[in-house]
Amino acid sequence: MITYTPITLPNLKRIAELSIMMPKTIVANQTYPVLFFQDGQNIFEDTKASFGVSWGIKDIFESNEMKPVIIVGLSCANGLDRLDEYNPFMSTKEISFGDKPRITGGKGDLYLKDLIETVLPYLKENYPVNLTNVTLVGSSMGGHISLYATLKYPQIFKNALCLSNAFWISEEALIDFIKESQKPHNGLIYLDTGDSESEDFDYIKANESVYNALISKGLNPIYRVIPFGKHHERDWRARIKDIIDLIPE
């Protein structure tokens, strides 16, 4: 069963939808790891997904033997506001995506502040969550903010699964942040990108640069280039189960 609850994000001054799926069986007095998805409207139902295709997470967990976790999705902001919230840095070029072109970014830290101060406490109060074992999952800009979050707050966001990452949007700033980061990270960092993501932006170059920066810091991320991989929920749906299986106990 999936529950949908509106939640106010005070720092971003907007209302988001929190979608939650519990394990089939709940053991009394036991807590469960959290699998937290950015762009939460896209993870469960095609009818709610931004482009009509979801990640099929409900079907994946119900059709396979998966580790029991509490799955959480938080809906994103609309249009270019999403790019503002999923990026703590400013973009290096104006972006339109159907809107009037503008520089985006700069609200990523406010977004994480709302996660830490509002969303996680709400989960702790209402669900048997283990907040020492939170894995962030995101694609594109969702992968960008998930990587940043696990590096900035590794004691809160233990792991990050980052797919088809739009690191090109603020590549140099993100790499500088990685190089300057001093916080130990002992969880899983997974990065990937398709080799057919976009004709406009160089996903492979940006992802390889970020991967190399992580390696230079002594981290041990998993990085994959997905043959024929495109920038679409259908592609992420096809590979997310195997990626989730990488999360350590």
C-alpha cells in the first residue's frame, strides 16, 4: 500500500507530496532502512509520473525478493524551480527546457535543510524508520543533489544511488566541492550515465570528471556507462533493481 501525504517545506516555501510504501511485513519494535527518492512523483505510478512512465518501484519490490525497506518519494518543484532546488551551485549557462532561459540553481542547501529539519523528523514520528540507514536515489538533477547530500551530510545520508547524472550543469563547482570536502564517507556511492543521454550536454565527460574527483579523495564509488542508455524513466526502471541490490546491509 502506498500513502500520499502533503508536506510543507518551510525553507522552500512550497508544499510537496510525500509518497511512502511500507514493507509487506512489519515486525513490532523493528525499524527499517529508508530508500528516499528525489522526483518522488515518478517512482510508483505511471498516472502520477511527469512523463507518463514511472520507475515501477512498487512492482519491482512486489515481484522480487528485495530487502525490507521503507520507500519514500518527495515530489519535485515545477519547471526550472526543480533545477534551482536540486543544485546548491549556480548553473554555468542559461537553461530553458521550455521556459524562458535563465541561470538556475542555488537552492540545494535549502532543499536539504527541509529534508533534514522537516521531512526526516516527520518520518521518524510516524513510521518505523532507521534514520541511521538512509539511501538517497535520484536521476539527472536528482542524482546531482543526491551525491552532494551524501558528501555534505554522510552521517545523515549514508548511501547515494545516482543515475544519468546532470553533473554538466555545475561541473566545476561540484568538483571543487568534492576536492575541498573533508568529511569521511563510508557508505555506497553509485554513479552511472548512459552513452545516449543527450545531444546537447556531455553526460559522459561530466560523470567521468566527477568520478575521478571522488577517486582522488580516496573514495571508492561504483561508476558505470550504460550502453544505449537514454535519459528516460523507462531506462531507469530497467536497471534500478540491480542498483538497489548493491546497497550493503
